[in-house]
Amino acid sequence: MMVGLPMPTNTQPEISGDPVFATLAATGDRWTLLILREVYWGAHRFSQIRRNLGIARTPLSERLSRLVDAGLLERVQYRRNPVRLEYRLAERGLELFPVIVALFRFGERWTPDRSPMEMRHRDCGGAVVIDVRCADCGATVDAKTTDYLH
């Protein structure tokens, strides 16, 4: 039974319970976030993810196992003989979608020689954007209008 994201051991108590720190412990290397991106975009099989990213077998296998252990992905059998598995987003993985969108939009804005890739809403074709709002009043918030309480 999975209970939470793995918390890295750290001697600094102010970051050991930090949600950003815990999330980075589960997703914090470049391959892990790119693997998640591939699964969001429809690559579910080991061979597809490996081909799309150009990653070696061992690091891909290790990271997929970590993502499954962290509850971000699930292994799903799609063939019995021989046994073949694919990777699907678990509930936790689905909740990371806004993070991937934010990284995509940031890179789109600040990468001078970016690819012509787009992110569009399947139903209407509109651009997918990040909209951070206050849960109480609905106002748009940013780093300048947010207090961080300990």
C-alpha cells in the first residue's frame, strides 16, 4: 500500500517536510519529467518511450520503476503471451499535468530555438494555459501576490 511520495532524508528540518522537496525527490531529474511528458502525450510502452527520448534501457527501467513505486504511473498488462506491460498515469501522475504544462509554457516563452510543438485542447482546439487562482476569491495570483506561511 502506497502512502505518500518518498521523503528524502535531510538534516535540514525546514525542507524535510516541504511538498516541493518531496515532489522533486520523486520527479527531480530530467529523464523522469520527460518520461512523464511522453506518457501524457500517449507513449505508453517501454519501446515507445525509449525511442522518443533516446534513453538507454537501464536508466529508463529504473525511472519507470521509481515512478510506479511513487504512485505516479501504473503498470498495465496489454498482452499475456509473452507478457507485455505498458505504463499509464495513476491519479497522482494525472495531478502533475499542470506542472508539465507550466514547464512547457515556460520553455516555449524562454527558449529561443524551440520546436514548433503545440499543446491544444482536444475538444475545441484552444491553447492549453496555466491559470493559478485563489481558492476563496477566484483572483489570479502570482509569486508577487502570494504569502508563504510556515
